[in-house]
Amino acid sequence: MKKSLNTELQKSSKILVCASPSTVDDVSGVILVAKILKALKKDADIILEDSSLDKHLKELFKTHGVKYSSEIKPSSYVVAIDYGKAGIDRIAYDSDENTGKLKFFITPSSGKFDFDNIEYSVQGNNYDLIVLLGLRSLKDLKSLYDKNLETFKKRTLAIGHKQLGDVFIMLEKNENLLAGTYRIFGADSIKAVNQIYSNLALSQIDLKEGVWDEAALNGLLSLALSGVDIQDVINQRFFSKDYANFDLQIKLMHKVKVDKKSRVSWAAVSNQEIQFSRIKEGNVDTSGRITFNISKDFDLCFAAYEVGKDVMKVIVESNNPAKFDAGEIAKVFNGDGNKHRAEFRIEDMPFKDFEERFFLVLQDMYGLEITGKSTNFKSSDA
């Protein structure tokens, strides 16, 4: 399998990578392939059928510095004439709709042309290998395929769960594209793969629907057991907060309120407290789990940061997604996320007014009655 993969890559100079990603697994697999091809110094274009990409998935490409397009650049057919000796007086063309032919009329300013002066070439879409990632059919690419049928007649290498392409590499049962790509390319092919895979696997923790992806975590465990040092990556992911944001999280902890009956906990920090911590709006670090969301006795937690005057950034986390869907709650406020974690932004609304509205939303969605029953958390509270 590795031999056939390496053979195809080695003999290819211009590669087109196509996918139709819709999950973090898919996107991460595409990013990993893009980075591997770059490390191999291959000229590759990433073309996606991107109708299923939400804001978070698009952000992943930006975060990892991978550019993609949703259109395949068309081929250009070039007719080149050496006019150094004869010069050009004028150029005209005529299109014959009956015959479907296009004629060019080139008049020299002196002397004459002969056919030895003319060269023909094709520029642009000159791929010699098409790599298909995670596709069950070329029709998954929709108009990308329909508009570029000639391109997809080139030699293809496919990685996925269903037979496709001239050379096909099968993903294992229940293996996602990220873990499969790592296994297929292998740590011994490129040293950079280990670090790339570590970063991508860890980036799934807050974004993917399952939060903890078994295949990704097994991949990380495999890396660690094989001697790969992933500590720096873990530190960046979980211990990223600077002193000012650390101070802000302590303030947030001091403001925690709970409703034991509804199993909801929450807290908010004011704009004054954020300014006192000398943090600008764009530098409020909300990565990682909500600091106080550490108790199994609460199904739903939210944290509000007043980043400007009556402007709040709100994080919602559900520890019981079967009961509370964080993403659906955020949608009410034009936010997004998944069932485990989501976020949204509120403007022109003081926190107290937002708090009341938020509880009304929970009441409408889940029948919770929290207003007036919340208490500040105390360590002595039984």
C-alpha cells in the first residue's frame, strides 16, 4: 500500500487534491495531506466542494495555513507566434457557429510567417495525478465534477471507504480520514507528520461533535508510545492562558451561581473587571473548557464575558447533550457550535437582561425554571 502510494507521488509533478469535507475529521485529513505534499515539495492544489463547510471548519484551514479553492482553474490553449522578424500589423478572428471552428487572422507588418513560427501549448489545468479523499463517488463533488469531466479522466488515487479511482487505498472500518491518512502515509515517510497529526488531532477536542474522537486519541497514544514528544502541543492546547487571562478566570470562578434543581451553573465577568485585568477584547482567552465546569452535578454551564459596554461573548457547555444541546441553544442567539460546546455574541444588552432572556430560552426549550431560584455558590453550601 505504501509502495503504491509513494510510487504515484514520486512520478507526479502536478497534483490535484479533491474532497467534499463536512466534519472536523474530513477537514483535518485534507489539511494533513496538504501539509505532507508541501513537505514533499510537490506542486499541489486543494479543491473542495465546500457547501458543507461551516465557519468553524473554514477557520481550521486558516489556522493551519492551508489554502483551498472551490473551483478548478480551466485550461488555457495557447498559440504562440514568433513575430520578431515579420512583426504584426493586426489580429482578427471569426467564429463559425455552423462548423464550431474559430479562425484567427494574423497580418504581418512586413515579411511573412510560416508554420515554423507557431507553437501550441496547454497551460493551467495540467495535473498528472488526482487525489480523492473520503469520497464515495465522484458525484460527491457535484458541479466540480460535472464542469471538469476531462480533468477527472487523469490518473486518480483515492483514499476512502469505497472503491474508487485507478489506485485505491481503503480506510479501515470506523477509521476517520485524519487517522487513516496518518496511518497510510506513516510516520517514517516524513518527520513532520507526527507533529502535524498531533496538532490536528488535538484541534478536534473543542470542535467535533463527539468532543473526544476515539481514533484521534488512539493516534495520539500511538505517537506517545512510539516516543514522539507531544507535550508542547498539549501545553499549547490546554495551558495557553497568560497571567492576565489566568487572573480573569479566577474572577469568573468567584462569580459562579448555581441552580441545583435545574442542574445549571453559570458566571459572568463585567467589562470593568476585564479592563482591570488589562485585557483587550480580542485577547480574552475562552479556549479550553469553562473553568468551573468540573462537577458531574451540573448538566449545563455557561460563562459570559462582557467584552465591551453591554457586549458579551457567551460560552455554553453541555455535559448531558442528550438533554441539553449547546449548539441549539446558541442558535437562538445567532451563534453556532456543536451539542457539547457552542458560543455566541450579544450586543446592546446588559448582563442582567441577558440572564433573564437566557433563562426564558431554557424554559421554552427544556421547561427549566431558573429565574429567582439561583444562589451564589459557597463552599459550605450543602
